[in-house]
Amino acid sequence: MRDLSELISGNNSSGKTIITFNLSNGRAFSMSTDEDTTKPNYFKSIKLKEALNLESNMPVGINTSNLLNLVIISTNKALVPNNENSAYYGYMNNTAILNISFYDNDSQEAINLGKYYVKSWTSETSSSEGNKVEIQATNLMSLYAQQEVPDIIIDRGTRFNTWLNSVITNISSKMSSDKKATTDLDFSNFPQMQFCNIDYTKLDNALNQISQCTLTNIYCDRANCFKTDYAPSLSDDDAVYKLDILTNVVCKDEYLVDYDGVVITYSNGDINSPEQIGAVYNKAITTDGLYNEDAVQIRVPDNIYKINSVIIKSMDDMVLVSPTSITYNKNIIKISLASTGTTTFNCIVMGQKLDTSEQEYTKYNGNNNLRVTNKIIMGVNAIDTYASELSKLIDIKEDTIRIEGMINPKIKISDTIYVDANGAIGLAGYYKVVELNWTFTKYSKCSMKLVKVIENTVEE
């Protein structure tokens, strides 16, 4: 039993929202919601959506970026993008970056709400509204999701968590300083995973498959850190905030209707002994070596679980041929080589394949089963656990509510909160925050989507 007096009020006091516009020419300016309509430029509306995933016929599996939408009245046309007389002309476009924060009057604290990257900056003029400027921006997830999955250095191994961390770190290394990301990814609920069956070209494809196959939402937080949220998991010990004054509560906003079981199609997952999985023979090399476009590229099968070794044999015992770097992606091993002379060599790659023959597992034998493909998790025991957790997740999705009110902007997606729904006993309890739709004025009004995933007895 937990004493609710330990929890901080999640209801918000007054303050102002501040947005700093950073332009690619190095100029910056700020606007806030406390500026009235006598100012030459003022906000008409600020809307921000933060979410763990999009709704689909799966409880998880479609990761999403956060969205920021601004409407500004620019009476002096300074923020009209086609105004050649504006000091910002030529930079009011998708090269601009916005920082949004909420300044709380009571605590005198600025709450960071994240960094957003402009997708579009447009304007229109009307007799009723004057010069209306509309700006749409997304967080870092959107930029990273469209990136190609890069080759990964082979000696980092093939453990799943290591692989995904390496992918995001590799992409980050190629981004400008204001688009760098960090990672705090955790797949400890299903540690035995393989990724040779992931059908990816871009990062969003890989992330969506990983989410579905591990029941884990992957999101980018307000500090540009990629994180994971294990969807079925929650403990009242995680709760920090309590909401006790709500203007509106809507129950059971559900979309996973009437499923009473699950059917999982999964890979058999047996790992074969090391064998030759690729080779090149009699390849010529000089003291210039083989690098970049000239590097050796060996195609390997789709179902490679692990690359064990790369064997280089020079045809001239007096000439040493040695690899300087080895990278791989889903199908191609790329090997850069140095040589002390001119010769030919053989290159043999040894690895282990995964038995990818499909198995089917049914949980609860319901009449209306949710069918899921999962080729990442290995072994029938792990699949049984996955099916049980997925069934539990379907059940808790029925205990979904939407609430509206003046919400503390410190509350973030994935947070655990206690809801005291104005005396509605059936609704009161611990919930996970899965979506936040903010409207910022002098207050931070929010429509929240919550899932109730545990039932606990509490003390007032």
C-alpha cells in the first residue's frame, strides 16, 4: 500500500511558453505566449503532440515522432518566408530549429519540452487574420527514421542491444552537432534475440519490427535520447505525479477489440555450427591496398546469426595481406585490406546460420486471435512468454482513458502517474502516459491518453 501524499501534484500552475527560433545563418530570436496582440509578431496557437506509438491493430509496432504546430500572426511580415525585406529571409525554411520550453511562474523553473526541426514554414494573408504564418516541426525521431541502416563494425558483435545502439550511434556521427542523439535502449525482457530476419532498409522499418517483436515502444525523449518503454510493464513505485482535478474523462478509448488470444508465427531459431558462408579467391592486391569502393565485398545469406571469423591467405608467403576494417550489414561484408606487396589472396568468411523455418504458437486458443509475426525472439519458451505478455497487453488496452486539464508540463510520455478521477472509483488508479496533446497559452492545457496497467490499493 502506498501513501498518495508522496506524489507531486500533476496539475499545473500558470506560466508562459517560450520558443526560440535558431536559423541556419546563426541568427536566433525568441517569442513567448505572454506577448499580446499589440506586438508585431505573436502566437495565435501552439500545439504539441508527444506519443509513444501510433494506433494500429497491434498494441505496439509503429513508432512515431512528436509534432509541433505553430500559428503566428506577423503584422510586420518579418516572419513571412517570401518577404525579401525580412532580416530572416532565406532562412525561414526546413533548416530552422526550434527550442520549446514552459516557464512555471510558481517554481520559476524553465521546463524543457524539446528541440524540433522545421518541416514546413508557410504563410497566407487574409482580410480577417492578416499575415498568418504556419510552422510544422518534428522531433529527432523523424530525421533518424528516414536514414539508411549503416554498416556496423564487425567486432562489436551481434547482440541485439549492441547492434541497435551501434546503428543509432553511427547515424548520429554523421549528423550535424545540433542533430546528435544519445541512446538508453533496454531490451532486457527478451535478451535472446537475433536480427538476421529484420527486413530493413531505413531505420524506421527496423525500429517498427523491433517494437512489435519485443513489445517495446522506442521513442526519442525531450533531450534527444533514444529510449525504450516495455509496454506491459509498470509499477506504482515508478509514480511521481498525482492528478486530482480533471475537466473531462473519457473511458475505454480502445481499438484492440474482442481479441481473446494470439497466434505467433516465429522462426525455429536453432543455431547451426560455424561454416563457410562466403568467399573470394585469387583477388589481386598491391601496396595501395583495397579501400573504400575497392574494398572486398562478399554477399552472405539472409539468415546469418553470427560472423565468427574472416580468414585472409596471401598467395605469396613473403607478402602480408591483413584487414584494416571489417563492417557488415544485412547481406554484405565489406573488408578493407592493407598489403606489404603485390600478390593475390583468398578471403574466406566463417559464420553461423539460423534455422529460419517457421513455427506457429497459439496462446489461449481463443475464437478471435490476434495474428503476429515474430522472427526476432528465439525459442519456444521465449515465444510463450511473449504471447502471454502480448495477451496481457491486449487486456490492459481496454482500460484506456483520455483526460483533459491543466497539466504539469514536467509529465512526459512513458511516465507513471496516479489518477484520482474526481471520485470515479472505477477510473482511479495508476496509469502509464502514452500520449500528450498540449495546447499552450498562459497555461499548459493537455489531453492525455493513459493506459491502466496495474490495480493497486492506496492510502490517502
